[in-house]
Amino acid sequence: MVDQNDSLIETRRRELAVRIARLAKVPGLCQSPIPGLRFSRRDASSVPTPLFYSPALTLVAQGKKQVRLAKRTYVYDQSHYLLTAFDLPVLSTVIGATSARPFLCLSLELDLKLIGELLADAPKGAPPPPDCGMAVSRIDVPLIDAALRLTALLSAPRDIPALAPLIIREIHYRLLTGPQGGRLYHLATSGCRWQAIAKLIAWMKRHYTEPMRIDTLARTVGMSVSSLHHHFKAIAAVSPLQYQKQLRLQEARRLMLVGLDAADAGYRVGYESPSQFSRDYRRLFGAPPMRDVGLIRRDPAREAVAE
């Protein structure tokens, strides 16, 4: 016997897939007029691709994706959503997509200010600290219903300024009161280790080209070196210096795709040695810098699509 909620979720999921397919007609990312909302489409399966996932809710309307965060593997599909609380370096793989049945999803950026406002009205009492900065949970009717109403606004642009903020607030409320609410609580609560790491990551994203010392980073967030290393790696699955390296390499790849050569791109992101840059790049992306960029230019579908 089919559960009534499962049947309703499936109906909503199909409606969402139709809407996303109309909006995202070609593979890649499709931005929307609603701030923080975007869509993703892939018409083929992919190899594991290194990239950064930003803090967001991701709902799959059609298909399946696998994400590896160090030794942890997450699979999210039409029945599950992905919640990413930090900018995290992952290996992302689209599974089973075809042009006849493409992978389709939407993502909505997390709004920490909004989460803080909702927490002020939430019942008191801190949930236990989560184990890492990413999680997969089962979709429920209220969450997918709100997502469907948000996408419906794209057919009525004049309603977006008045209604989109209300629905986005509802979606954040659903997340906060759902199984992953603890992640949002610790991300938005002053004094929590999670918030300290979030601020450090924001600082590192602004200063990734500069030399970094772990003791300096520890002082920035008021932690001991051992405490910072422990909490950072628990959340991001890599050390702070490994995280910086991936920030540099991802930006170097972007710079080469817009025309810089490898030496200039490496220097621009903070590398002093071209040979070290080439070694690190190949280790992350599986090919030397210009060869990797050449492959992407010949086949744009190879380029990472992060949602």
C-alpha cells in the first residue's frame, strides 16, 4: 500500500521536474530572478568532479547525485535533500542522467540572518553539535510544497518581491524544525564552535592567496591550534591548509578558463613555484593545468556544475 504522503511527494516532485526542465533548457546552472535560487541540469552522468558546495538546500526533482566529503559519501535523489552548512570541498558525481531523463535540481542559499531571526522565536535549548557540515535527509510534504510554490512565482514576476521572502522564510523554518535543524542552530548561534569556523572560512575565502599559518588562524577564532584543527577537520573533512589549497586551485582553474595561462594563474592565487602548482593541480583535477582546461573547452559538459 502506497503511503499518502509518499504519493503527494511524488506528485509534487514531478511538477517540480517539469518546471525546472522548462527553465533549465541546456546543461549547466540557471540563475533565477529570486535571490539565492538557482537550477541545475545535467544530460549525462559525470566522473567524480572536485568542486566547492556552498551553504544551501538542494532538492532533486529528477535523478541522483553522489557527493564525497573526504571519507564520507552522501547520495541524494528524488526522495532526499542535501543540506550544506559551509563552503565544503567535495567530489561530486551525477549518476544515471541521460538527455531523455536529465538530472534536475534546485538549490536555495542559506540565509544566516534569517536563521538567526527564526532562532529567536524557537524553543530554547541547544541540540547536540552535529558531526560534520553536510547531511542528507528525507524530503517531507511541507518542504517540497514550499519549494514548488517558490518556483511557481517565476511565472508571476510581479509577485516575487512580496511573496518570495515569505516562502524562503518558510523553507528555512522547515529546515530548522526538521532533522537537520541542529546544523542550522549551531551555524547561527553566537559562541558556538560552528559559527567560529564559519567566520574563519569566510575570512579564508577573502585571503586565500596569502601565506597562512595554523597558529595565526587559531588566534583569529580564539582557539588552540589542536582545537582548531579538530573542529575544522570535523566540519570540512580537510585541514585548514588543505582547504586553502583547494580554494587556490579552484580559482586558478576559473582564471585559466577565462584566458590566463597556467603560470599566471598559479601566481595569481598565491603559488610561487609553477612546478608545485602543476603538481597540486594534477593531484586534484587528474590532469596538468592546461590539458585539463583544454578538455573542458573542447567539451563544456565536463565543467563542474555545483548546486
